[in-house]
Amino acid sequence: MQRVNLIPGQLSFSRMVQGYWRLTDWNMQAQDVVRFVEQGLELGITTTDHADVYGAFSEEGMFGQALKLAPGLRDKIEIVSKCGILFPCERLPDVNVVHYNNETDYIVSAAERSLRELHTDYLDVLLIHRPDPLMDADAVAEAFSRLQQAGKVKHFGVSNFSAAKFALLQSRLDFPLVTNQLEISAVHSDYLFDGNLDYLQQHRVVPMAWSCLGGGGVFHDFQYKALRDCAASIGEQHNASLDQVLMAFVLALPCQALPIIGSGNIERVRQQAAAVDIQLTRQQWFSLLEAARGYTVP
Amino acid sequence: MQRVNLIPGQLSFSRMVQGYWRLTDWNMQAQDVVRFVEQGLELGITTTDHADVYGAFSEEGMFGQALKLAPGLRDKIEIVSKCGILFPCERLPDVNVVHYNNETDYIVSAAERSLRELHTDYLDVLLIHRPDPLMDADAVAEAFSRLQQAGKVKHFGVSNFSAAKFALLQSRLDFPLVTNQLEISAVHSDYLFDGNLDYLQQHRVVPMAWSCLGGGGVFHDFQYKALRDCAASIGEQHNASLDQVLMAFVLALPCQALPIIGSGNIERVRQQAAAVDIQLTRQQWFSLLEAARGYTVP
Amino acid sequence: MQRVNLIPGQLSFSRMVQGYWRLTDWNMQAQDVVRFVEQGLELGITTTDHADVYGAFSEEGMFGQALKLAPGLRDKIEIVSKCGILFPCERLPDVNVVHYNNETDYIVSAAERSLRELHTDYLDVLLIHRPDPLMDADAVAEAFSRLQQAGKVKHFGVSNFSAAKFALLQSRLDFPLVTNQLEISAVHSDYLFDGNLDYLQQHRVVPMAWSCLGGGGVFHDFQYKALRDCAASIGEQHNASLDQVLMAFVLALPCQALPIIGSGNIERVRQQAAAVDIQLTRQQWFSLLEAARGYTVP
């Protein structure tokens, strides 16, 4: 599988990324997770996406049990995790409102908690999970600097940030933010037109793409019938499934977006990963866009 | 009271600013205004906000009567005024439509009129009041240059400008715009999310914040009941009034926004100014945001 | 007629531009087109606007017949053309969906087709017609470089681009994009407020303005009655027609927008071109804006 340089010579990701957002729903034991990671590696998927907040702050711990069982896996994969969201749940008894925290000490302690949960010494990349109106960019830069100097986090990025917020944080750092993880799909195409992907392409920042299949509604909601029909027709020409056509839509973007696969079913992962070999024509791509939006481009 | 540097070593403002938008409604004589300014100074409020257009072009004149009566006040305060809006009123008999004028000669003459009205030799800061689609940035820069070289205005800024308009004007100046005066409050929180405050934080430009209490509707309109209830609950924990909680919401922003107090009642001014000592927790701040917007952050 | 520098010493346009979007509807023979161009030149209109896609890919060919008949015209005019849109039509039998193509080879071949159709050796300016979510800026830069080195296109620009997309493409070029052709009129005034014209003014990029008369609806649609009445009143003061007042509205912008005249009737062209001599007052300009939008500026 193709690899994409996020920082040439320092950091590359597999073109498709395995997401663990729903790991805690997959009914896996640690040994199952080990096997799942290994099967991903056989497909060339080395990059794994996590967040402290996934599974109500228990996803990292589950993945960590796998790394504890098979420590040799650690150096074969890249671990991306995130911090900054807090919400009421069992692990956070003092929290009573969904909120963000991006203070220096909080970020450092959250990353250290991620390391403990994940049974690892370092994160390849730590992302600020959400744009926070209370974010003091200098405070975030100070946290990043401490974590980097301690060897605990190698690289940093953001998630769901606008171009303006990205520029703000970047202005305080003497190293580049390596990614911005965004929701990108045929049914969530705003970023393609509002300047955010233009900004990333301009600065050669490779985004990670979440929810490329549109959150599942694409598969059955009536409003997406035209998109399903269009994708089915295109799929016939490529001998490809709906999943694959939707993944290929994101893979066609010039910003080289890296789709995150959300499934824990290795057959479905294999199928979606195979989308890297599908080259949609421009007419096919614009047909999908038109079917998803309900109108042609001007 | 805390002071905030707008240009280190050259210009600082008190954290809370006294606004004189409604001075002409306060039923004050010149001697009353002198006393009101002095009482503000006792609270540490040195920065005063004006505009030629306030009071239908009569506010500056009323304030100027106070400075004429007590000229010693001038050097104890900072005077911020604005120009560029014209609308039909007694003082502008030739005007029949609300419009803007930011031509070189107009700005210079408007600033000179402000000096005469205010009975002073200089403005600390002159702001362009509104983003004007006919603004020729070179013409504004020429006006600023003339006023600065004549010693009539020390510093310059803008009001209600987008980041794009700010960048345009800044690109023509060889000194920094010192502020952008914006409407910022729990009920007018767009700037927290649309990139405008991010832009100011990035460039370390300190905004002034107008209408921090949401224009008064917060105190009685039914649509703000959830916000009132939330603020009341938080107020109990800080022994603080609704005014103070709403001011503390703005004071918590990382851009160091300087709230403008609109009241002419010195007791209410004292109360609002005391908000500088209230440190909302992040949970309290996000509770207010959620109550004002009606939905949680994602 | 005034000329405007797009690149000082290298490229200037006449303040009013003749558009040929609807040439194929004008019932003209080649000799008629020659005469029309000559009449435009007598008015000082040297700049002509085209696109491969106009007239379903037949407009350039019609204009080219005129240049073939009167080759001496070529050096007296500037030719602006565009590429990148494809849609189902007789000339494109393989196209079944409206889409864009801005791949390197496509742009080069499209420009070469324009040269053949237009019976000329060079374009003064080639524009990318629409912002394309699949635009790889490096690929476009490569096409521009090839066309420029071959002497086939002298300068490059864009059309309907946002500031973000403009900045992206500019970042890949070592020469300046010379224009951004945008829809600008009293009834389509978004660009005046959303930062896009601010961005162009900041970077001293002169936009071309299409549909300055609002697409014709202004002349009869009920929703524009207030605008018509306002323009009529202003027209009386300047002894000017509705066309002229609407053109003068665009001409007043500080970005020095160059209006494109869409008419093929030389009398109407002469009338619209005469708008360059109308100087709207600021009050007149804001009256038109208010009448078009239905509310005053704040």
C-alpha cells in the first residue's frame, strides 16, 4: 500500500488508516486486537487512530492491552491519539458538561495518561481534538514543547480545525503541525468548497479524513438514494462496492486525504483498503458529488 | 485593576473600558461627568470609548465639556474615538442615507472635529467605525499618516472589521493597528468560531468588546431563560450578579478582550468592573455557552 | 477611455471589457463581428472576454472567423479566455455530466484548441474558469509554465475563485495571477462583504466583473422595484440610464473592478461604456446598496 509523507524523512503514514473509535464495541479480547492489527499490517495499514475520549475514555486502554500482549507490534505501527474533549462519564466523575481543556498542564497529563493506557513510551502524533474557543495557543505550544522534549510525543497536529485556527496554532510552533483530521465525504463536502482543504493543500498539510462513508446513513437513508444509485452504477464499472466507491471519492482529492477505516471487521477493512486501487474518472467523481448534493456544479 | 498592553511600552488600556455611547441619555451635567470619570479612575478604569456618531454627533461634545471643566483629567485617561459613519440627523443636514465615508480628507476632518468637540489636542486611538465596501486602504493609510505626523492621533485601530478587512488595512500601514472593537458576548458568540478572534489572537491584537451583556435582552427576554438560569447558578458559586457572570464570560477569552461597560450608573459600573476578579472554570464557561446556544459543543 | 494596469509595464486592460459570452446569439456574420470590434475600439474598449465553453464551445470559433477576416485586429485587442468547464453538448460527445478538468495536459490542450478556434498565436490571458475541488495546484502551475514558455499564453488568472483558492494557486507560481473574474453587482454584492474583494485589494489584483447588471432581472422583476426606483432617481441627477447607474455602482469599488459589457448592440455598449464618466456620490452608492439589499448598513 502507498505511503504518504507527512514530514519527508521523518513521518509517513499508510494511505489508509485504521480507526479504533468503536473498538470497545467490537467484542474483542486483547488477543483478537493483536490479530486484527497484524491482519491490517498484512494489508499495509500501519497507521492507527485513537483518542483518549473514545469508548468513554476506555478505548486506549483496550488497545494498550494488545500492545502489552504483543509489544513487538509497537514499532510496526504509528499511533495517533487526541486530547482535549471532556464529557460526563464514569471515568470523569467531576465533569457535568461537555467541554474542552487545552491548558498546558492538562494536555501534558492527558498525553501521559494516553501513554499509560496504551502501554507505550511515545505517541507518534498527538492531535488537539476540537477547536476550542478558550484555546490559548501559547499554552498549547508550551505543552507540545514539553512533551516533545521528554520524548513522549514525536509530532503534533489538530482535528476539526478551521484554517484560521490552524494558522493561529502554527504561528506559535517552530515545527509543522503534521495533519488536520477532518470529516470529509461525498455527503459532507463543505470543506471542499469553504477554503479549508485549499489552505491545507497550499501548505502541503495532509489531512486525515473521518467518516468517509458518511456515518452509515448513506447505506439506507432515503435522502441518499440518488447517491447510492450513482455509486452503484460507477461501482459496476470498477467492480467495486459502495464502500469502495465512497472511499475512492475521498482518495481522489488533491490534498491526498488519508481515509480512516472505522470497521472492526477485517473483511470489510480489506475491501475498503482496496479502494486505493480505484481511480475514479473526473466524470464519475462529479457525478457522485452531484448525486450527493442534488445539483450540478455551475 | 489589571492593565493590558496594546503596544508594549507605548500604549496600555485598563482591562475594563468605560463606554460613553449613551452619555447623552444619562441626564448628566458637565460636573456630573467629571465626577463619573473620577469615580471610574478610582476603580482603575482609565480607558474611555467614544465615537463621533454617538448621541447623533453630540456625545463627544458633552464629554468635552467635562474635560474643559477639569482639564487635569485628560492625561489620566485614554480617549478612543471613531469615525466613518454618517446618518440623517440634525447635525448632518445634507445626509439622507446611512452611509460610510473613509476618504482621506473626511477622516482627517472628522478626527479634527472630534478633537474640537472633546476639548483635547490628541486622541489616544482613532478607530474606523465600520467595514466600508468603498474603503480604499491607501486613502485611509494616508489619513492616518497625516493625523499621526500632526500629533493629533497617537494610534489607530478598527471596529467591526473581519480578519480579511483588517489584513487589508494593516498591509498599507507601517505601524500596527492596535485593536478591533467587536460585539462579543455569550449571546453573540459567532466571532469565537468564525476565525475572527483566532486571527486577532494569532497577531496578538487585543480586541475591545462591545455589548458584552447582549444588549439588555438577556435580562428579560424569554429566549434567554436558560442562559439566565445557568448564569444565576454559576453566580451563586461566585457570589456574583448576572452582569458579572456575563462579563466574566468575555474576560475568559484567550484574546484578552477588553469589555466596554455601557452603564452610566457608578454602582453598576463598580459591580461590572469587579468581574475581573471572577475566574470562571472551564465547565462554567462551557455551561454558559451551551445555555446561550441551546446545544453542546461537539 | 481609462486603462488599468494589471501588471505595470506588461499588461493593461481598458476599464470596460467587451464580453462575448452570447456572441453566438447575436446573429452576426464574421464581417459584423469585425465591425463590432472596430466600433468597440473607437470607444477605447480593447479588452475582449471569451471562454472555450461559451456558445457550447462555439463562441471562440465565431470570434476567430472575424480575426481570420481582419488579422490586423489581433494586436489592437487583448484576448482573455478560459478553460476547465466541460458539459454535455454536441462538441463533447463523451461528456455526460457537468464537470471540471484542470489537469496539466487538459489545460494545455484546451488552450491550444482556443488558439486554433480564435485564429491567433497567443492568448493575452488564460483563466481557470471555476474553482475545482479536484484542482491540483502543482498540475495547474505546470500547465501554465508550459504554455508561457511556448509563447502561447502571456498571463494567467482565475475566475469565480475564493481568496483561499486564489492563494493556493498563487503559492505555486513565480509570477502573479493577473485577475479574478467575479460576479459583482448591486444585486450580487456578497463579495463586497465576505472578504474576497478585500483580499484582492490587499494584493492589488484587479478583478474583472461579470453580470454587473444583475443578469437582466433588475430590469423587470418585481423584487428589484426599489432598486429600479432608486437608480432612476439617481439617474436623473446624472442624466444616466439604469444600465449606466448599475455599471457606475461597480466602477466605484476601490478594487478597480473592470466591468464586462455583455451586450452585442453597439448603441447599448456605447451607453454602458459611458458609465466610466459617472461619479456616484457615496450617498448615491449606499442608497443603491440599501435598495438592492432591503436594509441599511449598520
